[in-house]
Amino acid sequence: MLQQAFNGLVGGAFYALLALGLAVIFGMLGVVNFAHGAFYMLGAFGSYVLLDSFGVSFWLALPIVPVVLGVVGVVLERLFIHRLAPLDPLYNFLFTFGLALILQDLVKRQYGVQSQPYPRPSALGGSIDLGLFTYPAYQVFVLGVSVVLCGAVWVILTRTRVGMIVRAATERPELSRALGIDVARWVTPVFGFGIALAAFAGVLAAPMRAVNPLMGSDLIITVFAVVVIGGLGSVFGSVAAGFAVGLVSALGNYYVPSLSQTLVFILMAAVLLWRPAGLFGREEAAL
């Protein structure tokens, strides 16, 4: 059971990173970014292309790819999403959905639908003795990096002035505007940061998951469920729900394999029946 729980935490590390970026983007822009999974896929393919074409190692790809795709996210926000923001949120949802399809098809056109191999870093190729069981060193590294990164983002958001402004604008945008905070000033960098988190998760996933054009679409629906469970716009809720859903999925897959594909959505339905705003989301004022 402990080994399955550890598997769940490793899987939850990807959910947490992706859900964190989604929550920040939704809270700041009110945009459900359906292209988030596509940028996760591009993060994995970016590391693959850098290694295959230029010989760039995993350790260099880990910072380079998120920064590059974060800049791409900034450009997209300024050129398209910013212009659609005053309209009904459905327009940006449709735009990001179409963008995800375009990005997937472009990658499929270049590399096909077959999975591309990406080797694990040689320094993390062995196993680590965790006492009761041994576990692949790379998976332990993924879990550690995810926890440290989510913790660092949380510290920045709660202990620095810039972080408090961003968190206020993310979780209480109307109140922030009423207090004189220029929320629009923070929209573009926050969107780019959310995209960079998705790309970072993709680079981490490349050595342990199949690098293929559909890897993002296979994951994004579950990540949306994670964000809903944690509470739309709640940064802490998204991270906590990411690790929790990873645990539930791994244990459910081991003990109740017949429900492995639907257990997350059963959990989401139960949470919404209990708390319609999610575990850490804020209730809207009743009219």
C-alpha cells in the first residue's frame, strides 16, 4: 500500500504543477485554458527536439523549455487572449480549444503519432532504498522537484509583496480593482508563468512517460477535475487536490481497477455535491 501511495504522489506531482498553472490563469483572467495540456505536450517535445537535434541534455532543457514556452504564452496572451477578454468567456475557451488542436496537429504532422523515446538522465538511472521498498531515483526526483517548486511558488505568493498582489488579483480580482490594484498589469506575466509551469511538467514527464502528440489531451481532462475539486482559482486548493487525486487514482487502480478510469470523476461529483465551490474555493454570494 505504501508503494502504491508513493506512485500516487509521483503522479500527483504532474497534476499539481498543471493545476497550479491552470488555477492562476483562471483566477486572474477568468479563462479556462484548454490549451494547457498542449503546452505540457510541447514541453516534453521541446526537450526531445533539443536532445535529438542539438544534443542539449535534460538538465539544460529543464530551464530552457519552460522559459521559451512561457514567452510564447506571453505573446499569445497579448495578441489574442487579451483582445477576447472583454467578451463572453466562451470565446477564449473556444480559442484555447482550437489552439490545442492546432498545436497537436502540427506536432503530429512533423513526428507522427508514435511515441518518441527520451532517456532518463544517467545520474538518476538507478533506484533509491526508501526503507520498506526501493523506488526509481528519477521518480523520487520528480516528486521532490514538484514539492519544492510548488512550495516555492506558495512562499512567493504568501510572503512577498508582489506575490500578495498576484494572489489577491487571482483570488479576489474585483476587490483588488476596488482597492486600486491594476490587475491588468499582472495578467500577461501570470499567463506566461502558468504556461511555463505546464511546460516544466512536460519536461519532467519526458523521461518517464510516452512523448507523443496526444499526451496532453489524455491528461488535461483529469487536471480540470483536479482544479474543480480544489476550487476554481484557489492556488493552494489546486496543489493539494493534485496530490490527493494522484493518491486516490493510484490506490483505486490497485484495489478497484474496474473504476480506475472514473474514480476521479466520482470524487469530483461527491465534492461538488458537498461543496459546490470545491474544497478550497469561495462560495459566490447568493442573489
